[in-house]
Amino acid sequence: MMSAILRSKYQTALLLFLFIYRSAVEAVSPVSIKGTKLYDENGAQFFLKGAVYVGGDNRNDPLLDTDQCKIDAEHLKNVGANAVYVYSIDYGKLGQHRGCMEEFDRQGIYVWLQLGQFPMVTSRSDTTPKWDLGLYNIWTSIIDSFSEFDNLLAFGIGQETVNDTSVTTLVAPSLKAAARDLKLFRDKRGYRPIPISYSAGDFEQYRLLTAQYLTCGPAESSVDLYGVNIFNNCSDSKLNRLQSEFSNHHTPVVFAEDGCFPLTREFSEVKTFFGEPEFSRIFSGMNIYQWGRNEEGFALVVYNDETNQNVGQPGAFLPAYTSLQQVWSETVPQSTSRDAYSVSSTQLPCPTANPQVGWLVDGAVALPVISGLDINTVTARTRRARTTSTSGTASPTGSGTNANLGLEQPTTVGGMSTGAIVGIVVAIVAVVLGGIGVAFWLWRKRRAQQNAPEHLSGPYEKAGDSSERGSMAKTELPTQERAANELEGGFHHQLATKTDWKYPYEASNQPVGELSDGTWRPGNHFELEGSLLPGPGYHPAEQSPVPAPKP
């Protein structure tokens, strides 16, 4: 009898311990970069299995509706996804995204967040700044709001900003300037090194040149993660060209949007990229385009709502959902642990301007700066302690403590009830776990302090007494008045709500410009002052984009 009681006691304690431990570790760990690969904190290689996510009743911000995120996160996990790719969030509602981030975190899903659409260049004569103080303030505010989440995979600074016309390449120095300033801001804040990414369009002529330019030179001003969008007929020859193009690239490369074979969607390209070692050695995964249905017909699920806003429970899981689920479950990429991985890739030189192929940017050109910006006024912030998943209760339900565990129901041992003994054991376990948690938190805090640079060099460097800086100073100017004026009414990050919002540039032959309400209109885009590159083929009077000549 005594042995049965003791066995029951320890079984109960063990089950409770395992439940508490599982709840504590259920959330994801941050992903970091080593060489051309992505790794989690345990040193396991991370491969992106994501979906482009436009959910909820707000196409511009799918991370506002916690209930919808909870529904979708469950179905995303079931299909085998570990990430979502989000085009934009509403800057005016920062602080209201915690629910969605935590729901995705509970299901082991990362969020790759585009900070917004970087303004494009459509005319060589336009000289209004693209990377300006207003955009800087908006994007750094988003970084402040999301950096605490361990499942924040990357911040994106551009989506197909360089496309199939040569004049659009002139925006490249502004993109690098944005990467430089955001990384300086991130490091000054003391945040973990969340990757800064760029997503290139399916334009073969400039795809590799853009990658080489945005990742060349000092790491402080380079993009960390390079995304490629692929659509339509992804033939073997097209996939082989991609493999050849990026075989010597020195940063991680992923497919930010995979829209291959929209009519059949059997995901043969997923089998290739994950299943063949020569591809999984180079590429770190992909996002499937897309989760809910859009006007082009791409979808994994279809919702019942009549307004086509992807709200509520999906009404149908399309054949693409089932096909993808099977491919992801059956195809396991060849991986290399962090400890076993030796970085062998070397950085390629920056490309030079070559008007013959339409690339108009010289790699040696000085990057533009924002007038009045002072990075030294950025102050460090203590990282908020993460919340762990609590998607359960510590005590099983039933008529008694052990009713659903299939265990005997003992009464007392030596005058002390079994419940009391179990309570003591659980208390001891809780104290031990609490001590481990505190030690881990102190270690993480110490590591963050060690990684936070005391002094960063860069184009905005100024000597100054740190005591003069406010402990929570947000933005990097002698006064806040100018920042407020810059920001007034200027929500540059918002994307349009029209059905053709994904490809606004391709919707007509006219240049397009963003309005503060997120709609699109014909108009000019502008390049940053001082970064235009005179040279062969430069004609200031030219007003309309000209297709690049074929190489």
C-alpha cells in the first residue's frame, strides 16, 4: 500500500512538473544569423516555412484582431507553417498588437514584418528625399514596439522597390541608408540583432545586382536577410538559374513570396528547395503566397465572409492546403548545426554602374544622410521580460486531483495527506523553476548589456555627454517639434486597400504615389537629394521610366 501511494505521489508530481516545463518552453526562441544560415538559440538550423498573411478585417494590419490571429495560428500550425509574412501594420495603433504576436508565439510561429513600402523612384529628375525623417520616426517606432517579441523574425525595409525599369535602381542607396540608420538605432537601443531584410521582385535582370549592392560593404550598412519573390511558371530551368545566381552569396537568402504554378499548386518547387541538398544549402526556406484568397486566386483557405476580408473560421481548406501540408511533412531539408557549420562564403564586391544592363548605381557612391538626425540621442531600453504560453491549466480537470490520470486515490501518509505532499513537491519544483528562470533572465540581461555597443561610429556621430540625454528620448533631434511636423498626416507605411494593392506599380503605365490614407494615385516618386548618379545615359529631362535594355 505504501509503495503504491509513493508511486502515485511521484507520478503526479512528475506529470505536473512536465506540464509546467512544457508551458515554460512552449514559446519560440529568437532566430539569429551565422553566415548564410539561420539558427535558433539551441543551435538548430532554422528553415522558413511561412505563408503570406493578409487576415482579419483590416488588410493594412492583420495583427490587430487577436481572435482572428488565434484562429489562423492554429490552422497555420496544422499545415506545417512556422512563420507568417506581414506586409504592413497600422502605425497609429502601436501597442495593440501584443495579442496576435502572442497567439502566433504559442503556436510556434514567427512573424516577418515589413515596416512599410519604401517609396519608389520613377523619374531621374525627381530629387525629393525618399529616406526622410518622417519615415525614420515611423519605422523606429515600429521597431520599438515589436523588438520585445522573440518570435519577431525580421524587419523588412522594402518590397519590390527595385523592379523591371532601370530608373528604379536609383533608389538603392536610399535603401542602404535606411538599413544603416535602423541598425544603428536597433543597436543603440540594446535590442537583439533582429535581421533587417529586403524583398526583391521576380525581375531577373536586377535581382542579383540588387542583392550584391544591398549586402556589400560594411555590415553596419548592409541588409542582413535577402528575400526573393517568385511567381507563375517556376520551371526547372528557372529554379536552376536561381540556384546558380545565389550559390556564392554570403547572407541568408529566402523566398519572401512563392507564387509558383498558381493553377495547380502542387508545390514541386517546395520539394526542390527543401529536398535537394544543393538548394537547401543556399536557401533558408520560403513563404507561400498566400493564406487567404485574393483577386488573383492565390489561397490556401477560403473564408465564409461575404466581404472577402478573411474573417472568422475558414469555410474551406483548398486542395493547395492539403498538398502543402503533405509536402512540408514529407520533405525534410538537410541541415547543419551551428557548432558544425563553418562559414566559408566571402562577401562579393559592390557592383559598379553599368548603363548597358540598366544598373545606374555605383557601389562606391556615398550613402545619403538625414539632415538633423543625431544617433547619439538614442538611449538604451531594458528589454521587457517575455511572456510564456499559458494555453492550459496546471491542474487536470475531473472529480478529483488524479481523476483523469488513471492513478490510485491515496488518503494519507504518516499523518500527512497525499495532496499536502504533492503540494510540497510542486512548491519545491516551482521554486527550482523560478530560480532557473531568474538565473536565465539575469544571464540574458547581462548578455544584452555586453552586446550593446557603448559608442557606434557612423555618419551621424557627434560627441556629447550622455547625461544630457533623456532616459526615454525617442527621437534623435535637438527638438521634437521638427519631428512632429514631419510626421503630421504622413503615414508613409500604409498600403492601399484596393484589390490591386499588391502590385500598384503594375496596375497602369503611369507612375504611382502614396496618399496618407493609403490609396494610390498617379504621380511622381522622388529620390533622395544628393544621391543621383550622373554618368553615361543620364538625361535629367527624362520624365518617364524606360524599360531596361536586355543584356
